[in-house]
Amino acid sequence: MEFDRRTILAGAAAAALQPLAAQSARPPLTSNIGTLRRVLVHSFKATDHQVDIRGGDVLPYAESDPIIAEAQHARLNALLKAAGCDVVEVADALDSAIAATRPSGVFAAWLDEAMPRLGADPARVTGAMLLGRDPATQYALGADGSYRHAASDSRSTMWTRDSAFMTPRGLVICNSVSQRRRRENMLLRFLYAHSPLLKDVPIAFDAVEEGMIIEGGDAMVIDVNTLFLGTGNRTDPRIAAVLAKRLDMDVLAVQTVKRDFLATAVPGKPQPAFELKLLLLHLDTYFTLVAPKHALTVPYLLEADYAESSPLVRFIRGARADTRLEADEAEAALTMLKEFGAMTLYRRGTGKVEKVDGKLVDHLRRLRWRFTWVGGERPSGEADEFRHFMRVTYPELRRQAANVVQATPGRVLAYDGNPVTRAALEADGIAVDTFPARELWAWHGGPHCLTQPLSRA
């Protein structure tokens, strides 16, 4: 199969399409597991700018320790390299793309469209400036002597999985629901079109070009013909049928929030059940693949028998009556949990719709999958189930216990600080390499989010 790489330009400087070499018989990867050969990361730096042009804060965010965060991310990279993985940095890919396109004027045209405040003098612009790492463009003063915003906070770029994800048919370039994060999608499109470090990556689908919303944390490649896709929270449900056709894969859409479509997020606009949507942000927040037909996932929420009696449902019902939780907020959360994990299957090639009974875990049980539970084995009895979930499972889920990535078969990389989930994985035959991540998990992502696999054995 052959894919086209689109040259990403703006306005009058749009260039012709650059054809890719035909995809080899061996796909870049065949599932979300297997030996990780090459991965794209964006290392956090303590000097990264922390002011965003779309932000509404009176003062810059300063609640995290950037020096510790940098060291924690560096530990992840060390584990990846120790596993034999070729780690490609976004910063390096960006520098090589700028060098390759500056002489032709392609870079200047892209810059003028993507980051116009830096477009007046493209000859002096560097990758460090675009990533908010050049001190000259941080906290600069304008002609009137007040702060002049030139470079935005690029910390969220470290979640490279959200900006694109690899499939057996090639890369899917994503298009975030967040207007702030869409510059990451623009940046990645530029890199994949022009960076010599990424020149051999086949592009299968470009959601920015198609005008559809999808974030890579919602995508899980199960095998060469099957993709699981979380929908409704950060990914538009309508894209599932499109991907089934374009990727020629069965797409099992797993509902996070029930919606007909997903609109662009509006900064500052209240979102009902926001805390719950943040806890269950993407599919990889509550479900990751750790071995063939073996998932690490959250208990209760993906089983139909607990749709109206899971520990979270019990807690919210009580909080609705005994705390200041507003009734409308509680009802939105309870509705979300009741329908959470429902599935629709879109058949490969055609996008034909098939309803699947039950919730995700129910369906996979019928297919003889194994499960390791976040928080470990579930106790028996309603009272003990509830206490264990609230005391152990919920805190570890909040610390991204379900969000792991496999670097080599039988081993996963995970955050430190989730001992019960780690012990459960090890009891089920999965080795776990951990690294400290207190400053990383607080930003609602885990090792799976921090890595964008380019190829697996």
C-alpha cells in the first residue's frame, strides 16, 4: 500500500505533494506491544516557558518543581535507551526540519502561518524559540515596556502520543480538541513533512487536514487489523468509522462520554463532571495493553453489572446528598458512568456499524482476555469493595497506574508510587520498571502518553 506525505505549508507558499516510498511489507508495528525499536519523545526542561497565550491566569503557573520534572523525564528516556530503543527528540527533529527548509523559504511560510509573532524575522528563529526554550523570547518587554508574549508554554508537547500515533498502516496525525494544544499538531505535521530524522515515516491519515478531532491517547492498536478507540471525551465519535475505512482496520469505539460529535473546547467554559472526565481523560488513562489479550485496566467501570453500583457511583450518590456537590454536576457524572465503556464496532474497509453487547471488559472476557486490575485483586463484599477502591484503586488510578508502555515483551515502564498495581502486574507475569514521576502524573498523563512509538518489532 502507498501513502502520500503532504508538504505542510501556509498561504501562497503551498508546495506540491511529496510522494512517499511505498510502505514495506513489514508494517511499522503490529500492536501496542512488542520490542520498541524507535520512539519520539519531547523531554521536559526546567527552563521551558510557562506562560500560554490562551491562558487566563493572573500569574504564571508555578505549582510544580520543573527541576525535578526534568530529572524524572530523563529517567524515562534512560529506561527506553536501556531497553535498546532509539529515542528521537522533538527538539532535534525540529532543528533538522528548520535547517532543511530554511533555504527554500518553506520554513518562513510555515512560521508566518503557525506562529506569526515570530514570523517577522524568520532568519533568526530557532527551534528553541518555537519550543519556548530561548531566554531571549521568554518574558521579553514590548515597546510600551510591558510583557510581550512571543513563545508559549510547550510543556504539554511532552505528551507526544496525543499529537500522533502509529498504526500498522502508518501514522495518524492528530487534531486536539484543545485550541491550545493544536499548535502541537501543527508542529508535528511540520516535522513529519520535513525533518530528515522522520523522513521514512508513512502518513496514513491527517486529522488536521480532514478537520476531525482525535487525540492519540485514545488509540490502542490491538493487532494488525484491530484498533480500540476511546471516544466522546477528547476524540470525536464520528472519526471511528472514517478510520475503519482509511486504515482498513476494525475500529472498536469505546465510549467515555456519550456524544454525537465533539466540538472544539472553549477555554473557560464550564464542563459538567469535569473532574471525572479528567480522571478518565483518554483510553490509555484506564486501559493499556501489557501482553497479547492481556490488559491493565480499572475495575468495575467497564463492566455492565456495575453500571449503577460501582464504587464511584456509590460515592457520587452519597456526595450529592451529604456534601455541597451540585445536583446537576452529580447527575452528569452518574450518567457518564452508567454509559461509560459501551462499544460500537466499525468494520474494516466499510465502516459498517455493529453494536457490541455489554461494556469493554464484558466483551473481552468473551474473547478470553486476561485482566490485571489497577489497585490489585478486588475484595468481596460491597463494603470492602468500596473501601478498597476509594483507599487504594482510586489514588493509584489518579497517579496514572493504568498508563504504562511496553518497551520489551513481558516488561512495562510505569510510574513509581503505585505499589499495589505493580505487585498485581508482577503476580500476573509482567515485569515492571518504574521511575519517580510525582511532577509528571499531576499533569494527567503517564508513560504511555510520554512516548510516541515509531516502530516495534
